[in-house]
Amino acid sequence: MEPQDLTKVVLLACGSFNPITNMHLRMFELARDYLEDTGQYIVVRGIISAVGDGYKKKGLIEACHRVDMARLATDTSDWIKVDAWESQQPEWVETAKVMWHHYKELMTAEQNNDYVDTAKKRRIEATKHSFEDPSSYHTRRGKKDNGPQLKLLCGADVLESFGVPNLWKHEDIAEIVGRYGLVCITRNGCDAHKFIHQSEVLWKHRKNIHVVREWVTNEISATHVRRALCRGQTVRYLLPDPVVSYIREHGLYSAESEQKNADVVLAPLQRHTGPSSS
């Protein structure tokens, strides 16, 4: 395929990034290598979106610190950037709505491109007036429209969390995997294909889910990093050096911070089990 015939892809990673680790960054590189190796895609951008404080996860430090650390971690990258919109929202925002926000941003950027034809600009403009109906633009897009695609980048743990009762709305899962698509990085002990097979909604949209195997064993997790920090142990080479320095400078992660939100119900569980939930 000629470069102009390749489908542009933007990878969006949503999560706590508490703190951001080298594995988070490696996921982007693995996903880009996999997609571009198919000969169908060119990955043009990676976006890190940290969840807001309203998520109420146990041990979640302030979003301003998590965003600053992510920016330090990506400072030397020429294609991975940090977006603070989600982290700045006063309440927790569902991932499907975060994706819709970034999709509208992509369409606005596409519209401002002088090379976009007038008819396509009209289609893009229509997406900016409806937050509730993100399917409108997708429905009208023709196969010859080679605009950028937005895909959610995640680990197998996120894929498996789709099966946790009340953590996700069924329509949000369908929106994410059906309208946008998913790139899932797996690790040892995770059978993403089995979970897809066992889930009706994931099986229905299986062709829109890219499973990428990480063959180099890497079990870095933010949970283990925080535990090491609380115990006064080194985390060098698990995190980018500027992030390690930032944590030290601001005195982040302690036994006290790990108890933050300990008695609070996670925001998705509050919302999806409340009286207004469907």
C-alpha cells in the first residue's frame, strides 16, 4: 500500500497512571509496531488520558501530579502526548464519553486541514453538535473516507474488567469496541482470546479488537511500584527517571496515601448501581 492509502490511527490510553510506568509507554510502541506491521495502518499519534480524582479509586493521588508525571515521561516522545481534559472534569467521565471527546477533537483537526474536501468537512461539522449520538458520523462514513481512526489502547486486565458487574455499561462496551476499536496488549497468564470468545458483545465485534502479545516478559505494575515506594525501596528502571525524581521531590506515595478513598465506593459502581442506572 502507498502511504496515502494507509488508514491513520490515533491510540488513546485511559487509566489511573498512578504512577505512569515504563510498561505504559511500551504498550504504545507495541501497538504501533503491530498495527503498522499489518500493512493497513499508520499510527500518527498516541494520547495518554489520566482519569480524574472523581474516579475514587483506592490509593489514587491527585490528578495534577499524575498528569505532570505522564508529561515528564513522554517529554522525549515525538508522537505520544498527554491530554488533561479527562483529569480536569469535576466528576468521573465514562471511557466511552472520553473517546467521543477525543474523536470530536480529531474531526475538528481534520476539518482544519486544507486538504480535506468540502463534502467531508460538512460530515465532520455534523459531529460537533451532538454529544449524545456519537454514532452519527460513523454511520455516514463511507469505506473510501480514509480519515483517522481512534482506538482504545489497553491491557488485558481492562478487557477482562468488561465482565465485572456494574463496572461498565453494556452500551458503552458496544460503543468502544464497535464504533472505535480496541488494541489489547496481553501478558503471561492472560488469555484475551478466551475472554473475547466468552463475551457476546466482544465476540460480535471481534474483528475490531486487535490482540497484541508481549513476548518480552514485563510484569511492571503501578500497584507494585507504589508498594515499593511505600516501603522505601528503589523503583529506578521501572519508571522513567524524571518521574522517579518527581515522586521524590513531592514526597508522593506513602502508607497514608494508599488509604485514600479506602472507604469510598468506586465511581462506576456508584453510578451504575444507583437508582437512575439502567
